[in-house]
Amino acid sequence: MTANIEIRNVSKQFGAMTVLDDLSLSIRAREFIVFLGPSGCGKSTLLRMIAGLETVDGGEIAINGERIDHLPPGKRGIAMVFQSYALYPHMTVRDNMAFGLDNIGVARDVIDARIAEAARILEMPQLLDRKPGQLSGGQRQRVAIGRAIVKEPKAFLFDEPLSNLDAALRTRTRIELAQLHQRLQSTMIFVTHDQVEAMTLADRIVVMNNRRIEQIGSPMEIYERPATKFVAGFVGAPAMNFVDAAIDRSGDVITVTFADSTTIATDIASNQVVDGAHTFGVRAEDVRIAPTGQGNVDGKVDVLERLGERTLVYTRLSDGQIIVASDAGNSRVAVGDTVGLAFDGRKSHLFDETGRAWHARRA
């Protein structure tokens, strides 16, 4: 079973505080959607509204064309995996997975068959007779996912399920979730504030901020062509470089000028951009370290972050602004050096005072 989910003009208030404001979203069957955003942006609330754990104050939610926002959680055909595993410690893995089905009177042979299939999918048949106290954190999370699988839901909802795992286990479980989606071909919605999880897992990312959706797109669309300054700064590590700039629209493409008179020719069409104050944006991988005087501007190296395959070089311009550039993993740059910074204008972005973005023309 799978689900198309329609969220139409949904709003939510807690007392006088609006948490979600007239939000609409279409989720396709078999799609892996990630709600990404900072704490307090409303992403978990939206997930809980789909599950039926929060009421809908305005608008409606439908699954496969049938409105479900008035139905109790158990009637929606949805299974939810929480941040906490919520396993019964006195029960075996098998009994934990069977508990919900037993409660609704599913036949024992059907339950056993579903548990066996879920255990096969999750590669954990050897764990079925253990109790939660005998399992690692990753194994407990796998049991929680198995408990959802045996319900054979129309859609799976995941509320930050990896946040309690250590870094190595989080990486491994993330890969397992991607493989699980490929095997089940089910609709999945995943909530996280971790952009790596979003970029790794999602077919499409829904970036949320301040009660609304900032952008919906594939991971690389979000990364390469962010719709707003917020998205550009939230997605990507390190965050995009931002520099206040004046713009010159006299040519076919925009030329930007920094406060220190540095000029950069972008590949952003002049007729796209309105007049006014702007912020120039460029990612670290699109700023190259060059010999002094051979880039667009010189900067003094404050910090080096060696990541193996590349080195992030944090430089300070003469006016105090910080620019992060990318250099080779075996970079010979040292803290205190003065280096040239060469900006790739073809990969540049502009943001107006409202945060709206303009990008270089597509190749």
C-alpha cells in the first residue's frame, strides 16, 4: 500500500501563537519527503497533524483523495516512528512488534508472517527473541521501524528517528533507511534539522522556517539554486558566504562591488534583478585560493579546517568580513598567510532585502 498525501491550506495555533500558517503541500506516492528546518519551525507539528496526534485548526489533509484530518490516528493507515524508541522493556522484540496487531485482533498466523517479513527486510531475525535491554541503540531503532512495517501502512512518518544515535551509527542507519525505502517503495515523510540526513535520504526536501515553507525541491536544486537567503544559509556546510554588495546592471550580466571596492562579474542576467540593496552569495567550493594579488581580493587566513579530501580556509577581508574558501586536502596554506580569493562568478547568487534569490544562468 502507498499514499498520495495532500495538505491544503493547513494552519495550527497553540493559544495565541501561530505555529503553521496556511501551508499547502502535495506528496506523491512512493516519495521520500524530508521536512528540514531549525527547531521551532513547525516541521514536527506538521508531521503530528498528518498522523492525527495534533488537531488541524484550519485547512484539510487528504490521503489518496480521502480527507483524513477528522479521523483518529488508528484509522488513517499511517505508522509513525518516534525519536524515542518507546519499546516495552519486559517484552521480546517479537512481542513488541506484535503488540499493536494483537490489540486490533489480527490473526496470529498473519502477525507471525508479517513479523518474519519485517525481520527479513531489516536483517534482524536473530534479534526476535531478545529484549530491548539486550540491544544496541541502532538495533532498538530498527525494532521501532519493524513495529511500523508490520502495520503495512499507507505511509511511514519518521520524527527525528536518528537523533539519539552516535555519529557512526547515525550514518549507518541513514543508509539502511534509504535501502528500506527502495525495498518497500512506500511513501515516507522524515523530519530532521540535520541537512546531511535530508540531502542523503530525500527525493524532495521541504525547507521550513518561521511557520511556512521556504522552498520545495530535490536535494541538489535546494543546494545549487536556493530560493531564499535563509535556505542558502541553512543548507550546506559550511554555510554560504554572504557579502553586502552594490550592483551594476549596465551590462548583460550583473557586476557586484564590495565595500572595499572589490568587483566581481557574475553570470546573473541584469534584466532579472531589481534595484536596491543586495547581498552577494557564493559557496566555499566556488572560492579558490590563489597567490596574493591574483584573485578578486586578498584575505588573511584565520583558521584552517582540514577535512581530508579538502581544506576549508577561513579568511578575513580588510573590512573584517569572513570568507570561507576551499583548497586541496594537502593545502600548504598556513594560519596568518595572506592569500588571493578567486570567486567563480558563474556560481554566484544575489539576495534582495526580502531574502529573494537570483542565480547565475544555467549552463
